[in-house]
Amino acid sequence: METRDLEYLLEVERCGGVGKAAEALNMSQPALTKAIKRVEAEVGMPLFMRNPTGVALTTYGKAFIERARRITLEFDDALKELTAIHSGELGVLRVGYSPSIPDTLIMRSCRRLLNERPAAKLHLRRNIAADLFRQINAGELDLAIAPAPTVGIDYFEATRLFDDRLHLMADKNHPLRDKTTVRLKDLLGQEWLLPDSNAAIRQLVWNAFTRQGLPQPSIRVQTDFAIPALLELVRGSRMLCIAGHDPETPHRGIIQLPLADDELDLTRRVCAIHRSGGFISPLATRLIDVLKSGSSAHPTERKVLPPPDSNGGVPATDRRIK
């Protein structure tokens, strides 16, 4: 079996049809069909079955395609590593970061890296953490700067950068502004600006209300992105939102409400995350070091988390997430 046959299988699975995959691969449909049949004959099992819209993976195909994806990524990593050994540097680094990470930290770190390595090139993406993890797993990103994954995420390794916390934010004239401690029950009937349901912040808020048997928050604005400018929607309104605190991007008229930690703990661990066992280029290693040093000097508010316990707490050093 040739590596290109695996690439053909992955493209058919991605496109959901042989015709579309053949077009994307710039090859004839009969040639692609022949390649699929060649692989199926070698494994002795059908990998695809026809459906009204094209093809779908069989049970055997689902198991095989995951292995094929890993093999392809490992092969790509091997080529990258050989190139890095030959040249002494790998020229392109694909980095994604969560919108809740301060832009100033990311941009200053990237600027420092580019100044140090004049031949380096960066591809930057800004996306919610769940999408960044999927892109790493698919080999589309080399590194993600995001809160550490908690559950349901496999095949990643994370290097701790810093610990901080998010905040409950509101307009300076919000009715809850004078409360010394805000409880979840105080938030009933309030309107919210929150990301969509697959974002970790949204799930965190949902779970906190559910644990107390309270009705879910009423969402007035839902977004599939998160940028500091969204706070402008909160200013002058009665809406609440969860956001990070970055003194370098002030929003006049926005305040932090003193939400009790035992009601909704918004502390988090921010990490540099990559695929477990994947090749880490010298550029990626250097960017992680720059981010570590930059985060210690960055004025973003931080809260130090306690040391990890023996029952699976988040370690204070690098860890593999399984």
C-alpha cells in the first residue's frame, strides 16, 4: 500500500463522494475508484458504502480511516523533521489562539520570534478552543494557545504558560454594580452575551446553573467568535458576558461584577498545545519559550492555582492529555 492511497481515502471521506474527491485531487474518477478498490482488496474488507448523497464509511472504514489519518500525519511529521535537520530551521509555523487570550501577548511574542528568525513565516488563526483542537488533530495547526482541554479531547500534549481567570462583565450602571458578592440566583432574568454551545465558556456557565437547579440564562446575543470589541455591545445595556481582563485594551464603562468563586469558578490554565507524539519544530519550541517569558511580564491579571493533587489535578508542568 502506498501513502498516496491513504491520502486518496482521506479525501474521499472528507468530500463524501468519489466524484468530488477526484476533482479535488485533480485525477479521474475511474482512477480514484480503482485506488479505493485496491486498498479494500488489500485489507479484505469494504471501507465505503454508497448512500443517496455519495459514499459513507463502513464500520471497518471508520476504524481504518482513523489509523490512516494518524499514519499520514506521522509521515508528514517525519518529512518536516528531516527538513528541519537539513536546514537547521523549519520556516513555517502554523499557530492558532483562542480569542480569550490577550492579543497583545500573542502579537508581541510573534513579533519577537519574527525579529529573532528573519526567515521564519507564521500562519495565524484565531478561533474558539474546540475548533483549534480539531485543527491540531487534523494536522492543520502546529500549535494552539488556549485554555487546557478538560474532557473529551485525546492525543494532545500541553505546556503550561500561565494561570489566570475570566470575569463576569457588565455595564457600569448595571443594577448589580453595588453588590459585594454576586450569586447565580442574582443573575436570574438577566440577559447574556455568550458564545455558541460548543464553546467551553458557554458550557461552564450552563453547567453552573444546572448544578443549582436554576433556569438556563437567557441569551440575547450569541456569537461564534469572541473579540474584545464585543464588550461594546455590553456597554450601555443590561447584558452580562464572560471575558478576560486586559488592562491594555480598556473599555470605558465596563466593570467586573464580583461573582463568587464557589458559584462559578472562572480560573483557568492557559497552555501551548500540540499533537501528542507529533514533531515540534525549533520555531514552535522557541515560540513556546517566548510566550512563557512574555506571559510573566504581561500585565494581564493572574491568579496562581494550587499545586496539583494526586487525584488527577492539572499539573504545574507539561502534561499529556489523554
